[in-house]
Amino acid sequence: MRIVRLVGSAVTAIVLLGVFFRLEGLHARILLAVWPQYPDALPFQGGSMWQMGVRTVQLVLLSTFLCTAIGIPLGIIATRPRYRDEWAPVVNSLVNAGQTIPSLAIVALALPLLGFGFVPALVAMVLYGLLPVLRNTAVALENVDRAQLDAGRGMGMTPWQLLWMVELPHSIPVILAGIRTSAVLNVGVAVIAGLIGAGGFGAAIVHGIDLRVPPLVWYGAVPTALLAIILDFFLRRLEEILTPRGLRLGTKRP
Amino acid sequence: MSDSVIVFEGVSKVYGRKKAVDNLNLSIRPGETCVLIGPSGCGKTTTLRMINRLVEPSAGRILINGRPNDAVPPEELRRQIGYVIQGVGLFEHLTVAQNVGVVPRLLGWPQSRIQERVEELLALVGLEPAVFRNKYPRQLSGGEQQRVGVARALAADPPILLMDEPFGALDPITRERLQSELLEIQRVVKKTIVFVTHDMHEALKLADRIAILRDGRLVQYDTPERILWRPADEFVQDFVGGDRALKALGLIPVTRVMEPAANGKARTAGPTGSAGQERRRPGEHAEAALAAGSVPATVPATGTLRDALSAAILNGLGDTPVVDGEGNVVGWIRRERLLGVLAAFPGQEAAP
């Protein structure tokens, strides 16, 4: 039942985006009609909307996946009793420092260190998007009800069983919210990554700004915004569906 | 000593410079309910948590069935000891049935056996399985949650049950009811129970033996009767309270001073039931009250001498009816007998 709803949401999101990207001719005509003074602006030489869309989605999904795969284990490690005392402050200051650095700076730093292209952009996005996942995982695990932890331990759960059977199920909503934040953030960084040749919608936007051609900027910006909104919507649904039923009862989460 | 289930041998626990538990020697007999009681910070919870090694002692050792409790890994030890806490700690993402089945699942029981056991236990703690099985903790009242907590602790049929202020967060009425139910359950399951509380009333009601702790030291370990009649020192005396004699009366069943109603001819102690029934020769006061159509104070047959005294006072120390669950008079409390028993008390009842 859950899996059906999950797949349903995913298919809806993909179809909506796919259709929008495929209608590039229509978008181009509308934009050129609004800005008739730039007749040569579109089609964009850097690639079709479909190609840019695929590249952007690749960047976002891959970076979000890596953020999740790295951030959740780090958050778990940072909250284990053995490491908590040393690691919790480190994680905290890292998260705080990380959020004060603009994404533009991260991308700019990636350029001299890693060069141009897809991989440097991906690395920058992972670095930036890691923090929300890490922070939310650590916060969620820190806030699991003490009584339930005490009960679990007192009933003879090993630390792993406690993590798997009690702590993680309770942390799912907050961890997923972190992943959602990270994913939406990464859409924005993916655009900025256009500066270092990562491709995607960023290429059109950067190019459009360079050449002072508004329709080109719009040609990249509108599908980017749509991608962010649909991603956010889908991940909210994912949170709802994956949150254990017993936790959705009674108290409402903001 | 050797037949004790749990034995503390010179156990201490030191936190920094504070001795939470100081050279504790205590043995708890099988099937008994041992209540640990004392003011906050007396070390009672620490003592309890050392039994299942949620806290490791700084010195001394704890034997469970003659074996040191650190002879096996802590998780293995804990799965054989039921654990109930004040916060209940039901897993909110699991159903009632899944909560009760946690320890059996950890022990690798087959699913069918777990299911069977869950049904059995829910019934035991007074929760209709068909109604509660698939509910989630957040859908339950506090009292229902703690019933599930007790069922969960009993799931793998552990010989020992540790209860850390399990009813502390409940309203007084629910608390009383759960205490009574615990006594009922204990009559069936006959566990060795270690129960922590700071409520003397609760201790007196539940305990076979009470251990009074102060600043980590055992002050007195005795039956409730002896604690009340023979407090070991001024601290215990103060702790049990100035009304300890009345509390002691609360330990004696009313049947001890009751004069049974003759011929088992039960009557109803209300104006309606009394009409037309054969009149025995009960006390004048109650008789007058019955005749006048007013209800005299009555004592339930399951009550205590304390209840009897209270009701007798309300009846002007006149004869007081003892009634069963349906309101039938099963006996009488007579002034002379009551006063005689009270006058004879401290000497008689101090014996263990």
C-alpha cells in the first residue's frame, strides 16, 4: 500500500517534469514572444531543455544520494555514546560554519582545487548539501525519548538493535526533512555550478546573464524553479509515507 | 541465603565523590515483592538498575540465582529480567502487540508463539486483545500504557521483574487500580519483584518486604508490619509517618474483627433491600439507620481494619455492617470487639 503510493508520487513527479522539459519548443516560442527584441536567443546553443534538465536532475539526485549516504552514517557515529562527547561539538561547529559560507563561495573554491566540469560541481554540492542531512540526523537521534531508550536497553537490546529498532524509526521524519532541505538546496547550487561548467540549467542562466539576454535566463530559471518545487513536493510525500504510523498519530509535526 | 533469587553482597556505587549506594547487603527471596523506598537521592533507583546492569557497581557483586550477574553479557541478562519504568517507554512506532512481543522477538521465538503469548498477556493485564492489539501507544491512556508496559515486561516469562516507580505518573485512582491489579497478577505469575517507589502507601500495599534506604545505606529491611510497629530508628519512624498505627491497621483484613452474619442470611445494607427481609439482631445503630431509610457507613469485605475503624467512627462507633460486592451484609463490626482488638495491638502484631 505504502509502496504503491510511493511509486505513484515518484511517477507523477517524473512525468510532470518530463513533459515540461519536452515542451521546449513551446517555451522558446513564448519567451521569444515576450522578448521579441532577442530573436536569436533561443534555441540555446549549449543544449536542449531536455538535455539540460537531465544533467541538472543527475547532479541533484546524485549529490543528494551522496549527501544521504555520507550524512546519515556520520550523524549516527556522532551521536554514539562513545563518540558523542568529542564529536557533537565538532559536528555543531561544522554545521554552523558551513551554513555561513555562501554556496557561490563553495563553487568558487571547487574551481581552483578540482577544476571544471561535472565532478568538481558534484563535490561542491555534496559538501554543501551534507550539512542539513548530518545536522538533522544528529538532532533526531539526540531527541529520541529517553524512556524508550531506557526501556529498550533494559529489555536487552544491543546498541545496534536499539539503533535499528528504536532510534532510527523515530528519527525518520526529521532525517527525511534534512534530505529534503539538502535536495532543494542542491538544485540552487546546481545552477551556480553552471559557472564551473557543470552544464544543466545553470549553463543557460549563466550564459543569459553574461550576454544580458533575459529570455535565455528565463529559459533556465523557470524549469529550475519547477524542479525544486516538484522535488520538495515529492520528498514531503515521501516523509508522510515513510513516517511510521504510530508516530503520525496524536501530535502533529510542523 | 542460598535460596534467595537476588543477593547484594557489599555493593557500592560511587558517582564522582558521591556514594549513591554504600555497602549494600540485601537478599530477596523467590516470589516475594521487595519494595525499595526512601527519599529522593537515597539510591533506590541506582540499586534497582544495578540488578540488570544498566548501572555497574563500583564495588561488591550481585548474585542472581547464585550466579554473579556479570557472568553473562548484559543483554542476555536483561532479556531474562522484566523491566518496567515510570515513563513506560512504549515504542511509539510499534503497535501494542509488537511492543509486548519485543523481548520474545529478541529471543528469536517463532511468530506464532509470540502472537499466542501476546494475546495471553494482554488478557492478563486486563486489555481486551481484539481491541488493543493493533492500537498504537499514542492512542492509549496513561493507565493503559502502563498495563502494556507490564505485559511487555512479562512477555518472555522472566523470573524477576524490576519496576521503577511504574505508577508514579498516573492519577491516584488509576494508580490504586493498577496496584490492585498488580497484586492480582502477582498472585498468578509469582515473580520475584523489585519495586522502587517513594510512596509509603504503595509500598505497604504491595510489599512482602520493604527495604528503606537513606543516603545509599540500608536502614531497615523488614515486613511492612514490622516496619510500622518496630521502626529501626527515628528516620524510619519519621519516614513512615505519625499515623503509622493507622497504616498498620491498613494491613489487617477486616475479616479479622468481623462477626459473621448469622446463618449466612445476607441482607442488603440499603433501605430498599432491607424491606420485608427477616430481621436478625444486628447492632442498634445500624439497625436504626436501616429502619430510618438512611445508609450507614459500611466496610467492604475486602477492606482492612483501617476501613472498618473509619466506618465505625462515621457510625458513632456503633455496629457497622461489612458488605460484599453486591451490597449484601456478610458480617458486623462490633464496638467491643473492635476496641478490644485495637487495645491489644502493638504487642500482638509486632511478631513477624
